[in-house]
Amino acid sequence: MKKLLILLLISGGILTLSCEKKESSEIINDDEEVTQINENMTENIAAVTQINEDRWVSGEDGIRMREFSDSDSDTITIVPRAAKVKLLEETGDDMIISGQTGKWSKIEWNNQTGWAFGGFLSEEELMDNIVEGNIFNAYEVNVGDNIAGQKIISIDIREADDGFYLGAFIDFKGKIEISGEYRYRMFDEMFGEYLAFTVNESDYSKIPILENDTRGQWFMIDNLEQAKEMLDISGNSDIVGKATIVIEDFEIGCYPSEVWNSANVINVLDNQR
């Protein structure tokens, strides 16, 4: 009987020790799991680097500011070349685009905040000849100068025989996002079939404007068929609508005859009729 009791006591002790060891093992595993979670959280936090410094846009055609750090995300606006932005933070791994290396970068410009590819952000102010403001004198600028984010690629000043200034034709390189009203007509006695865009006054500062140009700020769209498709224009009727578009190859044509400004539409961000 005593032997049986001793065996039971020993067996109970073993069971107790076994239970205690299992409980201790669970606590250690829990600690390891929490440590792993904390390490993951640390890695996620480390992936976002706070910066809050000035940068300058070095992309030849500017850069797209997107809603999220994703190339498929909607475009908020296009920030022009040489524009000064505030770099708020960076996230993710390095990417290579057009030979430039950078991360997704959160930036602030013109009271807007979004994400852009950091490979086209320079720590140094660009040496482009930047003309202050967007209204300029044709005699005071040169090829290569930058006006409202648009680079001048050609200047043709027209003068009378006595040297009196008549007007100018100036071509620009760069992209511009603007809002306004478009008007399509199947036939016009002066223009034939045409698509014209009148810029909202609130967006005048986004486009180069010649001094003493008293015309309203509107332009003809050169790539008519492509623009009609992007604006969903079809049929045989005249159409008026409002849109936010992205243009390039902006040209000023200012002369005392039937000439006008022009541009190509490359994207339609909003279209209302």
C-alpha cells in the first residue's frame, strides 16, 4: 500500500512538473510572437522616412503628383520642371525610371499634397533660366528660358520695316494641367472643323502669357481627332463642355491677323457636359 502511495505521489509530481513546463513554454512562445510582431511593426515604420526638406523638380516635362504611392493611382496635378516643392517623406524600395533612381516621395506644392517619383527631385535648385511669373516680354526672354514651368524651344518675333513690334510666335516644351471650357464645331466659315479650349481665369498663372496680349486665354487643339476621342466627341452636332485636361507643345501665336495659340491634348482628367 505504501509503495502504491509513493508511486502515485511520484507520478503526480511528474504530471505537475510536466504541466508547469508546458505553461512556461507557452509564455516563451507568446513572447517570441510579440517580439516578431514588434519587429514587423518596426520594419513598417522604418519603411517611411520623414524628411521635410525643399526639393526642385528636375524632370524634363515635370512630374506627376498622384493621390497614392502607386503608378496606377489618379493624377492630382503635374508639377512643372524647376518648381520648388516640399519633400515630406519617402517610402518603399528604390525604383529605376528613365535611368533615374528614387523612392515614392510625398510632396507638397501649390497647396496640394500627393505622391511622386523621387528620382526626378533634385536637392539643388536647377540652373534653368526661370522667368519670374507667367507674363513676359518677348524681347526679354531667350530659348531655354523657363516660364510657368514651360521651356522655350523657339522664338520668332515679327516686326514692321521700321522695327515696330507686331507680335511673336513662341513654342514651349512641357506639360500643363488646366481647367476650362471646350467648344467643338463641325463647321465654321473661318476655321472649318475645330476644337477650342478657353482657360479658366483661376488657371491663367499656369500658362505663359505675352505682355499686352489682351485676348482671352484660349487655344486651338491641334491633335483634333485624338482629342475628340479623349473627350468622347462624336456625331454631327456642335458640343460645349467643361474639362480638366493635360496639354503639351503649347504655342503662342500673337500677330495682327488670324492667328491663335495652340496645343496638343494628351490626357483628360475630368469631362462634364
